[in-house]
Amino acid sequence: MSTLHTINKSPYSNSSLASCIKICSKSDAILLLEDGVFGALTSAPESEQLQQLIHDGTRVFAISADVKARGLTDKLLSSIELIDYNSFVQLTIEHRCVQSWY
């Protein structure tokens, strides 16, 4: 069973992304939105763990509008896939379960 994990809190003030990374499997996906997009930064606290997860097959997405609104476009890990809200809806359809992390 695949899960879409949504993270909307910054890893600089919340441990949601770190906790999520610990339980993700290859068939899962992570979506960073709102302040969660700070987790996609090359300088983010969990950037190395996130890169390893991606290398192992987990897909990681970020909402492009949230990235742009925070001026982070040129500071992201290259393996993060930027998507819009329509694609977010599609991800919810593709995964059996959606887990929101707070």
C-alpha cells in the first residue's frame, strides 16, 4: 500500500519531515507544501536523508507556488519535483492513503 505523506511545517521549527523520512518506503511519496517546502532546500536539516530516500526510490514533490512565494526556486535539491495543485490532486488519487504530518 503506497502512502502520500504531506508536510506543511518547516524542518527548522518542526520535526515532521524527520519523522516522516524514518518510515517512508519506496512506494511512498512525500509532498512538501506551505512552509514544508523549506525541507527541499539544499541546506535543510534533513537534506542528506531526503536525498538518500530519493536515491532509494521514494519520489519527493514540492508545490511550485509555495516555493516561488518564499523565493526558494534556486535553492532546492535538484531531485525535488515541482508540481502545481492539480498535480497534488492527482497524487492523492494515485496513492491508497494520504498521511498529513503536523
